Amino acid sequence: MMKSLFVAVARFICGVRARWVGCAPDARQRVYFANHTSNLDALVVWASLPPFVRDLTRPVAARDYWMKNRLRRYLAHDVFNAVLIERKRPTARDNPLTDMLGALADRHSLIIFPEGGRQADGELAPFKGGLFHLAKDRPDVEFVPVLIENLNRILPKGEFLPVPLLGGVSFGAPMKLEAGEVKAAFLDRAQKAVSALQPS
Amino acid sequence: MNLKIDRQTCWLVGGVLGLLVLSSLIGWALSLRATSEAGRATVQNLNARIRAWWLMVAIFGLALATGLIGSVILFGVTSFLALREFITLTPTRQGDHRTLFWVFFVIVPLQYYLIAIPWRLYFILIPVYAFLFIPIRSAVAGDCTNFLERTAKIQWALMVCVYCLSYVPALLNLQINGYEGQDAKLMFYLVLVAQISDVMQYVWGKTLGRHKIAPTVSPNKTWEGLIGGVASATLIGTGLWWATPFSPLQSAGMSFVITIMGFGGGLVMSAIKRDRGVKDYGSMIQGHGGVLDRIDSLCFAAPVFFHLTGYFFERNPG
């Protein structure tokens, strides 16, 4: 009930339209990796998935942000079942990669933001290495590039009230780590796959 | 405000339903005949448009039946959706964020609220008070880059998507001698003539269109479409004089103004789309594009129709 309410609210405020450019919605295990410009990103990608995919998919989000107050904790735990990771001070015990691999081992799909933080100007920052390690550990999982548009105008960094413009979420063609592909090459290819989804 | 559903309203509604049935049948017949790839695509789009028309007529009918409140809500929501499409296409900066919040969540509802109570402040809320407020709020935010351009764009969006469109439900506040409580038919008349004109321009343009009016703006707008569309919509509008306070000749004049303004609106909004490099403002209405693509002609026709009717027919021109 609450889930569908939040999905409806997110869809209304962000006017999200999902464009499946490179693949169709599918229940198979996937890692959706997207550009990150707004706190609404995780919610919006998650809400734009059809229900049968959404139920299997968990956004990966920063623990420091989502544990800050009761509402956020409630949203993260009970609404979109986020995988909360430590991004400020990762330790051997608090390794984000372990949490993500654990969720994948439970047969969940993931939504991740490999830039590591929100980009104020909307430009794509270099991807962090975690994406590569996930791809290396789980060659059976499909990695789907996702481009989120206009969310930085709907809720920019530093603002707390959203403006209801039309956002867009585009899903590209799934990719996997190729044999012998090194980290830098894979991350570069992944980043290009996201920016290639720009319509113009 | 008490709007009675009279016999004339029934005729209007019945006529529109008849038109829809007829066009659905034509669309179905065309779909059987279309053979070429391009022809099939055109007919498919046509049928999507007709299906969307059914839905739009149903929503509009519901708003009419609920009187001023329903109409204000319908056009308020329509303005909100159109404004969102417009601002999405307009480059704004983070410095405009809070201004836009005010625009969407205070100015738009306030404009329609003023029409609903009704208080005539709605004539100047956007042209004067929003006009002054928007640059002040953006200046406080402190971003000077393209300041004039940004505030002008937001103001323009408000004028077209909200102010102009709000004249449609504002028709219900007109006090016309011998036409008390019947203003809903006036609103019906405006929307019907404006939309029929769009449809007829499309039909004439698709069948006979050769000579483009402004090829750099819109390749679909031709002289044949314009003349055929204006003539047939004016004819239909004239034939509806019995539902309005106008004589047949006056009705012809009103319809003519509505269709010409509607054409101008379509052309202007196409120029903006062309400049921004898009075909449609959105994708909310199947076959038509966005909300703004459907109401552009109405936005330009409504204020002129309101003022002409108010000036010549209202009891105490105010």
C-alpha cells in the first residue's frame, strides 16, 4: 500500500517516463547503474520499474544520508528496501562491496550510482571502481546503463522542495565484463554507455 | 453559481458525441484501406488521436457538469501540466528553483482560486504581481547569469500556460443579459470551435495541403489547411449560434476570431518547439503529444474571446 503510494507520488512529482531503449523490463538479475544528480534519483529509477521488477530491485544508498531521521529510515527500510552502505569511511567490516554482493547473493537486483556522489552541474563524473568489482564477481548478472534526466532541476543539490518538471529515465543495452577487460577500460565503457543514452 | 443542463446543452453534447462516433467509424474504415507503410502510420496516429478525443471529451463533459468548481479544477490541472511541459523545455538555472516552486504551487493555484471565488484580481495577478514577484525572488537567489532571459521565460510560460488558459473557466463568471446561468455553453462553444478548427486544419492540410505557410516553423501548416480549417470551423461555429448570446453573424465573427487566434497560437508554440529541437511538448496524450500541444490554440483564443464577449455582451462591462 505505502509502496504504491510512494511510487505514485514519485511519478507525479517527477513526471517520470521510463524509456526502455536497449532492453525490455525483465525479472532476471541486473545491476542498474545510473548518473547521480539528485536525492530523488534512487526513488525515481526504482519507481519507474514495472512492479514485478521493482519488487526484486533494491537501490544502493548512502547510510549517512538515509539514517539521519525517522522518515528517511522508514523510507529506506520499509518502502524501497535500500541496501545502505558506508561511503565516508569504508572499513574491512563496513565494506560497501560486501553489502552489495550480499544483496546480489539473495537474488536481488540493484540500483547503483557509480559516480559516488551527486554532481551539481549534471555532468557525468568518472565512475568509481565498485562497479568493476561487482561485474568481476558476478559475471552472470546483467549491467544495465541508466540515464536520469532533469532530476537535478526537479530537486537540485542543496534544495529540499521539489519543482514538478518532467524527468526521464532511459534504460540502455545490458553489458558485461569482457574477457581480459581491465578496470579502467570497463569503467570507461560503462560511463560512455550512460552518456550515450542522451537523446539529442 | 447554478448551471442548468438545458436542452441546448444536450444538443451540443449529443452533437459532439455524434462527431466522435462518426470519426471513429471513418478512422476504422481508413485503417482497412491503408496499404502503404506511411499511410498506415498516419491512420494509426489518427486513430490514437480519436481515442484520446473520447477521453478528453469525457473529462471536459464531467467538468462542465460540475459547473464552475469542476471547470476551475480541470483547467487548473491542465495549466499545471502545460506549465510543467513548458518549463521542462526551457533552460532555467538552480537560481530559479525556489522561484519555480512559488510559480507551481502558489501562483497557479491562486489564479484559479481567484476565478472560483470569483474575485477580479485574477485579471492582474499574473501580468502585474507575478511579473514583479518573479524577478525579485530570483534576484534574492543571487544568480545573475542570463537573469533577464530567465525571468522573461518564466513570465512568458505563466502568461501562456496559466493566465491565457484561465480565461476559459473565467467565461463562467460573465454576466450576460438574458443568458444568466448559461455561460457553460459559452465555454463549450469556445473549446469546441478552437478544437474543431485544429482538427479541420489537420484534415484539410493532410488531404489538400501543398503550399506551406512558414516551412521553417512548421512543415504541417499549409495555406490549404488554414483556409479550409478556418472556413469549416467558422461555418460550424456559425451554425451553433443558437447556443450562444450571439446572432448568426456575430457567431460567425466570433468563430473566425477564435480560429485565427488558434492558428496563431499553434504557430507560435511550434516556433518554440522548433527552436528547442523537439516535435512535441510531451507525450501525455496518445497521438497528440503533450498537453500543451493540444491546448496551444485555446490559450491564444481564450482571452480574446473572453474580452470580445465581455465588452459587447456583458451587462456591466467592468
